[in-house]
Amino acid sequence: MHNAVRRLAAATGVLVVAGALPIVATAPAQATTKQCTSFLAEAGYRVGPNVRSACGLAGTGDWITRHANLGICQGMLKAIRVKPEHADKACELGVN
């Protein structure tokens, strides 16, 4: 009887973890580009194609890609005259 209960508990645990994994793995990456553009809009910048492009670099892809693009995002925003502290914060929000 104890073995059957253990097996049932183990199977239930595996199903719960397997069901929750896609939610945990995808949730942070979906909102990152929006967080970057929203931060800049709230700071008073016009969110046009250049801003969306820069924020898209930091906000899309896997963890490694987003972090590799952090400096590029910041540089692109600074090139269109976004204040350095705003560019840095926006891109960091995009990466996270």
C-alpha cells in the first residue's frame, strides 16, 4: 500500500512540475520589450521605430541573446539622444 501511495505522489509531482515549467520559462521574456518601451514613454520620449528596435534587441531571444544585446540596446538609444541613465535603465528592464 505504501509503495502505491509513493508512486502516486511521485507521478503527481512530476505532472505538476511539467505543467508549470512552460509558464515559468516563458513569462519573463514576454513582457521585457514592453517594459523597455513603456519606461521610455513614461520618461517623456517618443516611442518610434528606433526605440522599438533597440528595446526589441534587449527584449527578445533567450537569456544569453538578451544579455549580449544589452550594450547594443543602450548604444542605440543613446545615439538617438536618450539620456544615458534612461537608456541604461530601459535596456536593463528589457533584458530582465
